[in-house]
Amino acid sequence: MIINLYSKKIFKVLILPIILYLTIFDIKIFNREIKAEKKLLAATEQDLYLYKGMGASYLCIASKAGIEFQKAVGVATATYVQVIEGKHGGVVKELGDKKLKREQLFAGAEFQIVTTAIKYCPDSVPKEVAKKVKKILKENK
């Protein structure tokens, strides 16, 4: 009985400051920014340079470790695309504010990764792939 009476007094003493705090000041828990609702920024040229460099690095290391080229380029490309979609919403600044389709991202990512790998580890890229890439680059100059 004494404990029950004592706890009621403590409750009455503490409840007023708590109610005042909740009504006058915002609770930080409810005002936290939700990152999923935050507007994603388009991938800049620097972002793309970093992602293709990482992809090419993975491709070079995987090829030297004995992983088949197609598998290695597939993993590197998929990772690149996931980052562009997740961090940038599939939007590339150079191309405007239009969200790119997944197929477009895959094609562009694979080409960028392979061309970068040709520069840094040409022996990791099969000769027929390197020839195709060089031909495409020559045609588009």
C-alpha cells in the first residue's frame, strides 16, 4: 500500500514536466529525416568515373584470379547499375533529369567498365572484346 501511494506521487510529480516537454518542444524521434523520401541527386561525371574505375578494378582482379571474363564483367556491371539506381535513382546528370531504363544502364556500364579495363589491364580483356570496343570508339569519334 505504501509503495503504491509513493509511486502515484512520483507519477504526479513527473507527468506535468513530461507533458509540457512533449507539447512545447518537438520530439526528435518524430522529426528525423527519412532518407528514402529524400530527393536523390543525379550521378555526376565524378561519380561515374569512380564507379567505372571500381568496376574495372574488380574486372582486372577477378580475371587474374581465374574468374571467367563474362562472369566478372557481369558482376561488375550489375554492381555499377545498382549503385546508380540506389544512390542516384537511375539519373545521370549529363543526360538530363530523365531516369534511365535498367537496360540502358547495363549497356552503358558494361561499355564504360570494359573500356577502362582495356586501359589499365589490357591482358584481362579478351582480344575479340577489345577489338569490338576499339571499333566502336573509332566509329563514334
